[in-house]
Amino acid sequence: MASRRPRNYLQLTILATALVIVLLVLLAEGGVRLRQWLKHGQAGTVDSLLQVDEASGLRVPRPGVHSGKIHINDQGFRSPRLNAVKPALRLAFLGASTTFCAEASRDEMTWPHLVAQRIGTAHPGLSMDYLNAGVPGYVVEDSLDNWRFRVAPLKPDVVVIYHATNDLSRDSRVLAVARGLQPAERPRSSWMAEHSMLWFLVEKSLAAKAAQHRAVSDAPRLSEIPPELPEGFRQRLDRLVRSVQAEGALVVLPTFNYRLRHTQSPEEQLKAAESALYYMPYMSLDGLLAGYETYNRTIRQVAAETGALLVDGELGIPGDGVHFADSVHFTDSGSQAMALRVSDTLLASPRFQSLLAGKGR
């Protein structure tokens, strides 16, 4: 009898400890999901808002879904429902997550909304609407299909195209694989990461820290951009621009904003590059800077060759945590600054003024 009590006590202690651990894990998981909700307006990732469009095969926002601060209209865009009768001016925005703006505090703080708002303020009485057709994860090829299947039928008059980082990531990865700097197969998330937000964030954080360490180590990595690397991006962007122009729309091409700067300290650079290195762990800091600069030169080249309206001055938005939520996504302040970039260029453009005049303005 005496020997059974210590054994029972040990079993109860083990059971109580296990229950406490499980409870702490559940509390941590709940805390992470609450933080995700407060920060992004949803407990899961933005991918949970997407579905496959049968007509195009694209992943697109689910029509009518509302998740905290993100509202998708019944036409599948993160913007107010389009007017039943096409107004005098319709704006469209093509791009990826940096156009979708999941980091904005609410729909009205996305930079596409702020651009439309500022144009409306400058032209009171002008009937207008807009659609934000940005979708997280898109590259230029996806936006071309998005244009053909979902946006072109809506006959926008002005189309803003904002791309670079996802194409840079895809193109540079092909090069890194060819040079043996990156395995051909992408690493898959663990079963735990697919079912637990806490575990997913832990894995992502560890991967990001490993990429930051590699970026400043002696490990082989991409430190320069070969001249031929952006050629595919140039061809794809040229094709998209000309496809939009063929429908009679004015194309606007902003150069791409990024947080990383030559003038930052090494510590600031690592912080600024954290999320970019997560997706491009084979890059050095110099390689990342060269990549963004090279792809922005390509945007300028395409604008010059196609006659698209160029929005220059990407470094005018400060590379800090006030304006950037990570390496490339805007905070509310960043969205406001981006909206000023785009709307100032549009409002000062004789072609835009001529377009308005042709509509009776």
C-alpha cells in the first residue's frame, strides 16, 4: 500500500504537468490568433480569403467574404461594389499583395482607395469608381490573366500596374537553383505548421532568422544581378501593358517601393530585409538592393517603350517601420505616401487631363 501511493502521486504529477503544458500551448495558440486578428483582421492567413476561379484558373478573393478589416465585394475585389452604370471615370489596380494591402488598418486605408479618393476630391462632381484587383502571390503573368478574365470586361479608363518583388523572387530563385544555391524543390510546411498558427509563425521566424544570418555570412549567395535576369520580367510587363492599352485604357506604372536602403546601418538593413530574405534566402543584402534597383530600371524601360505613364520616385517613401510593415508591404502611413505618389502623377498628367476632358470634364 505504501509503495502504491508514491507511484500514484508520480502519475498524477505527470498528468497534471501534461495538462498544464497543453493548456499553455492552447493559450499561446489563442493569443497568436488574437494578435493575428488584431493586426490583420483575421485569425488565419490571407490565403484563407482566396478560392480558385473556374473560368481563369486563378486564385482570387472569395466574393462577399468579410474577415475583420478586409471586405471583399460580391464581384471579388477589395473595393466598393462597382456602379451598375459605368461612371465617367473608372480606375483599376492590378498587382499582388502590395496592392491588395492586407496590412492596412481598414479598406479605406489601402493605397488604391486613397488614390481614388484624392482624384475625387480634386474633381468634385466627377462620377467615378474603382476596383482593387490586386491578389496576394500574383506575378505579372497572373495579372495578365486577371486582366483578361476579370478586369477588362469592366472597361476601366485608367489601369495602375504595380509589380516587381514576386517576379524578382521567382526569377532569382531559378538562377539560385541553377547555381546550386537553392534546392530545386521548395521546402514544404510541416503538418504542425499547417494546423497551428503558433507553429507556423515559429517555423517562419526560424527560417527568416536563418536567412538573415546567411545574408551576412560567408555562405555562397547571390550578390549581384546578371543583366539577363530581368529580361523575362520586361517581356511579361510589356505584354501586360500593351494588352491593357489595346483596350483603350491609360496605363500607369509606378516603380516599386522597398524598405531596404544603402544608407542604413547593417542592423537596419537586416531588419528592412527580413521578409524579403525569407522568400529569397539565397540573396545577400547587396543582391537584394541590386535586384530592386534593376527591376525598377526595367519598369522605367517598359514605360518609355510603351508610352505608359511612369510614377517615379520610389525612394521618396522613407525606408522605416513607420511606412513599411515589413520589407515591401505598407503601413497606413506608407499607403498614404504611395497614394500621393500615384495621384500626384495622375493629376499633373496632361494625358489624364485630356482623358477627363474627353468625358466632358
